[in-house]
Amino acid sequence: MQSFDISRLMYLQRSDSLESDIGRQNAIEESMATYSVKLVDHRSSTHAETAAIAATIARVMGLAFVGTRDSVNVSWGSSAASDDLVLHFVEDIAHSYLRQTWPQMTVDPNAGGHTYTHGSLAGTELYRTRPSGPLHLRRYGALAFHEALHNLFPFRSDQHTAFGGGIAAAHIPDQDPNDANKAFLRQGFSVRTRQLL
């Protein structure tokens, strides 16, 4: 008859359980995504402007990831192919960065930003000034979120009507995104869209 050391058996069971817990934790950590949002300055912005713009964009886009394992990282710098979303900041429509690639592009003269797509390539720019005057820095969060919905869904043209209203609407209200807006942003980030660098 074989004898069992009960303490040894319990140790082995705990050890197996610990390894299983570590494996589950590693799988959870691997399934977490941090999406890169790169802000590219083409207008000689001041440090105060860049700090305020990055903070408001990070706050508003970050709302889409509250309660999820994913997150968004917003930073200024040069764009790279690894960035999930690239937002170009220009003085106004007359100084469009997108028109260097797509000269035929038309833009609503009252727009605070614009996204243009051609095939699977998407480009987005945000303006400092419009005919009605300068954009308030805190408005860049909602504007960037709105334009991201256009950018991350390059094969759709119904964002203003099918993405839950709120800040997806054609006339962007001064409010945070609603639950439908947040769900669409998460879905958009989950599939890589080639960005105009």
C-alpha cells in the first residue's frame, strides 16, 4: 500500500493553482490594449496650448475605455506607422496638411476639423481658427473624438446619423460622449486604420 503525505499533496495542489492563476493573469495582461493617439503640431503651438489640448483629448477619449481593460495614450510628437490615430494640428483650412496629399479635398469653411479618407488611408486635421474665431482649447476633446469616428471607420459615411448622436452628430454639442459614441470609438480602435503620417 502506498502512503500519501497530505501536506505534500496540498502543496502540489496550491502550486498548480498558483501557476494557473499566473497563467490567467498573463493572459489578461496580454489582452489589454493601449491605443496610441499621436498629436502632430504644424502650427508652432505654445506649451500651454499643447498641454491643454492633450489633456482634454486624453480625458474625452479616455471616457470610452472606463471600465475596460484597454486604454488610450495621447502624446505630441512625430507620427509613426505604429500610431493608431494621428491628428494633425494646423492654423486653419488655408494651411491644410491633408491638402498636400489630397489637393481636391473640400472642407466646410466653418469646420473645426476635417477627416479625409481614400481607400484604407485616413487623415485628420484640427484647426486653431475658423471664420467665427479661434477654437476654445477645451473643445478639442469632443472635436478629436468626433473626427476619430470618421477616421477609424474609413469605409463608412453615416457617422453623423448612425453612431448614436451626441458628439457623433454633424453639429458637435459641448458635452461628453454618450455610451453609443464610446462603443463606436472602441470598435474603431479595435481594427487598425492606416494613418496619413
